Amino acid sequence: MKPLFYLIAIIFTIQFSIAQEKNVASFPDAYFGVYTGNLVIHSEKGIKNYPMEFHLLPTDSIGVYTYTIVYGKEEARQERKYTLKEIDKSKGNYILDENNGILLDCKVIENKMFFLFEVMDSFLTTFVTFNSDHLIFEIVVTNTKTKKTSGGTDEDIPEVYSYPISVVQKAVLNKQ
């Protein structure tokens, strides 16, 4: 009886996996929209909250999308209009064009965008995770001048650099 149970369990697992693959939404089409909420910034200065919007919308050009981030409201509103461009959709390779000469590489895996870049002595890692009714926007910042070195004591233990996190930004934004 046990072999039959294991066979049924294996078949169920395979069918469940296939069903899950079919339910994976296609980036970016499944996530177009305007998302709103609050950005929470944690830093050594304390915690601050700001209204935030995120817009991901199609354009008339294939493989080109508007990618807009809005911080604040009314007179304090700061709108950053970027362009997201497909480089190789099958591999999840995109470029975020800040439309000022700055281009950021982006990797998309399933429903999550990954960015890693350095500016003015800081490393920034950005994650944008899309869900059916909301997204999670996160930025982690470290100052490259504060790196700490450990290890490197012999050829079997490499030198390792650690970067203390100085700022974490997180927003849960609801799709409108």
C-alpha cells in the first residue's frame, strides 16, 4: 500500500507544480497600474513616513514602459519619470533609463525586479515585488566608505568585505 501512496503523492506534486507554473503572471503586463501608499524610511536619524506612488504603464512602443515614482503630495510632490526598456525579456534583462544619461541594469525574476548600483559613495539595492493587488518597494543603502574587512587569514579563508546598512526604505503600495 505504501508504494501506491508514494506514487499518488508524486503525481499530485507534479500536477500542483504544473498548475503553479501556469498561474505565474507575466511581467510586466500583469502588473501595469498605479500603486499608492506610504514609504517608511529607517535611518540613524529615526523613522520618517512619506506618501508615495509607483506607476508602471505601457507605451506605444513594444518593450518600452513608463516607470514613475512619486514622493509627497501637493506642493511637496516630487515626480521622477523613468523609462523601463526590455533588453532580453526571456532572460529578465531590462534597463531603467532615468532620462538624464543615467542607465540602471535591472533583473526581473518572476514578479520581482532587482537593481544594484553605486552613486556618491553609496551602494543601493532596490527590490520591487509585484503581487496581484499591491507591490512592495524596498531600497537598502550602505556607504562604501564604511566597509569592514574580515577573514583573509590564509588561502582557505578569503578576505570578506561587509557593508553596514545605513538606510532601509520600504513601502507597501496598493494597486488602484
